[in-house]
Amino acid sequence: MTWIEVASNVFVKRYKLDDLNVAAIPGPSGVTVVDTGGSSAQAREIIADIKDGFGLPIVDAINTHAHYDHTFGNCVFAELGIPLVGHHRIPAHYAEYEAPRLAAWRSEPAREPDKDWGKVVLTEPTELVREARSLAHGGREIRLLPVPRGHTDTDLAVFVPDARVWLLGDVVEESGPPMFGSGSWPLEWPAALERLLAELMPDDVVIPGHGRPVGREFVERQADSLNLVASAIRNAWVAGLDFGQSLGSSELPWPEWMLRSAFEQGFSQLALQLPGGP
């Protein structure tokens, strides 16, 4: 695929590996890249695609969140001296989740040989974002908004105001159900989307981490679905149901195999907050 212009001078390329969306935001003096890919090889491909597509230097790269498929290319960008920008909790997430994940994959190199795990060096952002701020390294304003805990506690919304485009990483999922993976907060995810919806205008373009561009109505529907999941988790906890009972008794929008981790993490988080439970 080539770069697709999703709004005025904002481009997205959808990579087959992990179905990842990478964005390029050209400005007068250079290109800002959103997400660096899931391996060193993919990062090099992204950098080459930027060079071929725009003929401008890369002035910075932003991580929408800490998960491997969005940040394991950071090391290649860092080797080229490109500033890396991301949520201030990425280092803590790396230590708890991505470093053990990488070590496990390296112990079985034949498991996914296309990822070339041996060449990945966990590389934290050089600019850590704690509160809403703007960037203009390429001569064009880009706003960064830390998102409340939801998909992870490292989510960072990237907004291009002159094009009304939001790049939201996996806070919004289009090509499949939301992933309640490592570091997820299923009980708080609906509120995170409500926070973003307060900023979204009806005609804004939203780019999910994976899948096609969507709009405000899609985000509203996903917030409703996430609310159903959060309510089911709380109700099951209060009723003293275990995972199997709660999944089997709930009419939820996504398959059981996708929701098991949501219930497991939700129960674990409720155990720290509320008495009782299964």
C-alpha cells in the first residue's frame, strides 16, 4: 500500500505486519511520524517509506502507547538521532510488560522469525509527556493529550488541529474487537473514551491503531460497548460469579475468548478496591 491522505496533508499507511497504521504528518521543515512499528525491520521500512513518499527529514516520532507493535521500532529511530515522544508512564510499562515479553520471545527465536527480536533494543521516549502540550518540530502544530487509563495507562492522543485528525492508537479499534491486553484497565476504558468524545467534533477524522479511519459516531458506539463490558464485570463481581460463569451469562458485544482477559483484569482491579467477590 501507498500513503493515503486521510485529511489535509495527513497521511496513513497500513502495514500488513500486525495490520498497523503508521501516520506521517508533513510540515514545512519535516515529517512527524506516529508510531514506529513492531520490530527493527519494520522501523527501517517505515523510514524508507517516509523518505520515498515525502522527501523531507523525519523531525520526531510519537508513540501512541507502549505496546510492542507501536514502539519496538524506537531503537532504529533513536540510532538516527530522531527525538521520540511518548507518555511518561511508558518506562514503567516497559519494565512490567514489554521487557519480559521481549525476553520470552528471544528465548524462542524460531517462534516468529520475521520479527528479528534479537535486534530490538527497548528504547524509551526521549520526551515524556505528562500533560497536554503542543509540538511543532516540523513547523506544524500537533497537540498531544494524555488519555486517562483505558487500553493502557500509557495512551497518548495525537491531534492535528489544522486537519481535525485524531490518531488514537489502540484506544479505538476498527479492524477487530478492542484488545484487553497487557496493562489494560477495562473498568476505566469507557471513561477514557468519554474524555476524548468531549473534544471530538462531528466531522473529525479518527485513525485507530489498526483498521480504517472512522468518525465520532464509531467512537460513541465503541464507548457504549465498552460500558457494557465494564458493567458486566462489576455485576459479576458483586454476584460472586467466577470467570466462566460471568462470561457465559453475559450478552456482550465480543467473543468470550476476547473478553476473558477483560474479566480477569477487571476482577483483579476490583479486588484491590472492593470487598467480597468470587
